[in-house]
Amino acid sequence: MAIAERHQSATPETARGDVPVISAHDVSKTFGDGRVVALNGATFDVRPGEFIALVGPSGCGKSTLLRIVAGLLERSGGDLRVHGEPVKGPHTDVAMMFQKPTLLAWRTAIENVLLPAEIAGKVTEADRQKAEGLLELTGLTDFAFSFPRQLSGGMQQRVALARLLQTGADVLLLDEPFGALDEFTRERLNVELSRITSEVGATTMFVTHNIGEAIFLADRVFVMTPRPGEIAAIVDVPLPRPRDPAIQVTPEFNALVAEVRGTLGGRL
Amino acid sequence: MSAAGDSPPRAGGERSGLVVVNHLLILATLLAAWEIGSRAGVLDPLFFPRPSSILAGFWRLYVTQGNIWPHLGLTVGEVISGFLAGSLMGIGLALVVGMSDRVRRYLKPYVIVIEATPRIAIGPVIIAAFGFGWSSKVLIVMLVCFFAPFVNTLNGMLNVDEDDISMMRSMRASKLQTFRLVMLPNAMPDILGGLRLAMASALGGALVAEFIASNAGMGVLISQYTGVLNMASAFVCVLTLTVLGFAIFRLMEALDRFIVFWTDAERMETVSRRRARRWAERSGGRP
């Protein structure tokens, strides 16, 4: 599909190579003159097209880490690179989605999706076609001209997801994007997110406090613990993606849940 | 929303028609009682001029003598120019202040001091400084109309969702883009609320200014008529201001519905259909 091609062609040299898309070395964040350590010594690489879940209790620094990768928050120390370049602020290759839909109430769904194009410059016919395609991809074709307040919470997050993809960024950062939704909507959106990110070939980092959700979605799970915020363990999920929801009742899946839970339990 | 659309509109129309008839009947009864009471000597016509004489007053002031027109024009002129100047200054200053933390810090004490001062108390000072003429009245209306839009706009600018700002930053939006695309529209309901408050006090401000010292305007006309105990004509002036105030209120309400369409379910549907149509027209050539 057209959108998937665009995303892959954005970084031809790294599309299938082993060069990490994100590489972090000893990244830390402190607040209040170093008295509060929000994130301590985060070191990891993320390969192209990989889906990473960050899981852990409140205060473990998972959102902090995501905002640092997004360039929204300045790191206090360490080295962080996206596509080999040091992160100095928000970057066109990186896009972020929040727990709140952060849609503009006075814009229709499709106008919200077009926001990144409008910020980047003039909205072209190609942008408009892409937005239509993304609303189709997220199942919102019939709601293109609805305003956010006319949509359910789940639909609002779909619009936010379409807007995220409209940026053309190949690194997607999602901070508990479906955390405010009910269980059923969240599960359905997770299945779709899994399908869409693999279709688009984007590299994804996804923050959640739900262990099952993390394992269901990710290639690797970064298990994080608080005081100070640290990556305590990295758990591989050797199950092919995209996954069927039925996988969540298999012994393999439950073994992984137990492994993550064990890591968290020992540190809490 | 859908429930209202489901009910047959004609039944609603008949019901509201009946309500209007009932209201008119009650009003007519009240007016008749007033008229009869006045003629029978129960009500003092000095304080309660007969409805018939008020009606005759309307005819005299608006048609045969026509002397209300210059006063009405003057007052309306004061209200409109003072309202526009005062509220635009309030909104403009708030937008500047809202964008800059430093300006906000240095300006805040002055704003608090001035806001705590009753506006009308400054009226005589302004008249002493600028004279009995038109300019001092406009200045007083400006003063009355400045604060509500200023405070409301500032509030609207500052209660922007932090995540919305982060979202804009993550898309590398400039400060100006964030202002234009997020902060200003976000403040719009508050700005219009401020304008409504300002407009409501503008008329009162102009009248009080005219009561203090003036040689023309509706305030002067009312003082003159009550001074010679021509209560019917004074009532004509008051009722005129009632209608004017109501018209202003309705106008502001319509403006609010037009601009802040996204808080009104019905308006949202209309705008949504219009935008869908425009989109279809633009991409008409595409298969």
C-alpha cells in the first residue's frame, strides 16, 4: 500500500539493515539540581521496524524516557541518537502520541489529520489524499468530517493515530495511547495498532503499565522499575507479529507475563 | 440531540404558539389592570404613567417630535465605539501578555490594582480631564469594556492543555503556529464570554457617564424628563433602552454560536456538512 511504501522509502539505507534507529547510552534525567533521579543509565538499541514496549509502575521513568526520545524533554546526561544523529529537540523522523487524543475541537477529523502537513508548510493535494488513505486505514472514512466531540474516545484516538502517521515519521512514540479507554476498545485498538505498525514498517516505542498489553504488542519489552527510574530487564517476545488476540491464553504468553511480573516483583 | 430531532417539529411549533398566546393574554391583562387602576385613581400616574400615555409618548418621541433620535444615536455611538476600542485593547493586550511570561509578571500588579477600583468612580475624574463632550463618555465606556475581555482572554490563553502544546512542539510547530492554531481558538469561547460581559456593561457605563455630566444622550434625556415629571416620556426612554439591551444580548449570542460552533451539537453538524461539501468540491476532479 502507498503509505507503507512512503514510510520505508524515507530511510532507504536503514530500512532492512542492522543499524539501530534509536541508540541510547547511559541516558539519564534528574530534576531539582540532581536531587530527584527520574531516569538513570538507560542504555539500549532499537532496530528498524522493531516494536518496543516500556512497562512499569508509576514513577519508573517510562514517560520521561519517551519524552526524551521525542526531544520534548532535555536529557541530563548520556548519549542519545536517532538515525545516528544526536537528539537535540523534536525531529521530523520522530512523532509522538499521547494518552489524551490532543485533537483540536474546532477541526474535523480530517483537518486534524492534516495538521502536521499544515505545520510543515502548504497542504498539497498529495497530503489530502494521504489523509484520506490514513482515515481509511484507521477505519474512519465515514467520520472524516466529524468534529472530535462527535466521536467516541476510541475513535478520537484513531484520529490521533492517523495524524501520527500523517507526519511521515518512521519512529512512532506512544505514551499510554489507549490508557483512558475501556478494556474492549483498548484491546481492539491494540490489535489494529499492531497490524498498522507492521504494515507501515515503523519503529515503535509504546509506554504502558499493563504487562499483558506490552507482551501482546512488542518484539521486546523494557521492564522498568522506580526510585531511581531504570530499565531493570529487557524481555524478548519470540512470537511472530502481528499477533492474534487468542495468543494471550497460550502457555508461552503466560510464561512471558510471569517473567516480566517476576522482574517487577523483585524490585518493588 | 437526536431525541429533539425525533420529535415531530409541528407539535412543538403548535405548543410554542400556544405559549406565546398565553403570554400575550397575561400581558394584556396586566396592562389593562394598570390602565384601569390608573384611571380609577388607585395607581399614582406620577410613578405609573398609563400604558396609553406611554404609547402616545412613543408616537410623540419617535414620530411627531422625533426628538429621541439624536440622543439615541449619540448613546449608541458612544456604546459601540467605546465597546470596540475598549474590548479590542483588552483582547490585544491579553494576547501579548499571554504569550510572554515576563510581560505577564510585570503587568500583573497594575492589573490587580486597577481591577479592584470601581470603574464608575473614575468617571468624574475622566470627565474633569476630558470635558463634558463625547470623548469622555467613550473613554468611560472603554474603561468599563476593557477588563472583562482582558481577563477572559488571558484565562483562555493560559488554560491550554499542556499535552496540546507538547503535541504541537513534537510536530516542530513555531510559537506563532502554536498561538494561531491552538491557543487563540482555544481562548475563543472565553474571549466571546468577555465580550458579552463588556457589551452588557457598556450601555450602563454610557448612561452613568451621561448622568454624571453631559448635554446630550439617553441618560440626559431621562434626567430631563424625570426632572419635569414627564414620566410617560421617561418610560419611553427606559423601554427603548430595554429593547436595545435585549437586541445587543441576542446579537452577542448569535455571534457566539457562529464563531464557537464546536460547543453546540446542532451547529457542529451544520459546519461538518459544509466542510464535507467544500472538500468534495475541491477534490471533484479526482476519481
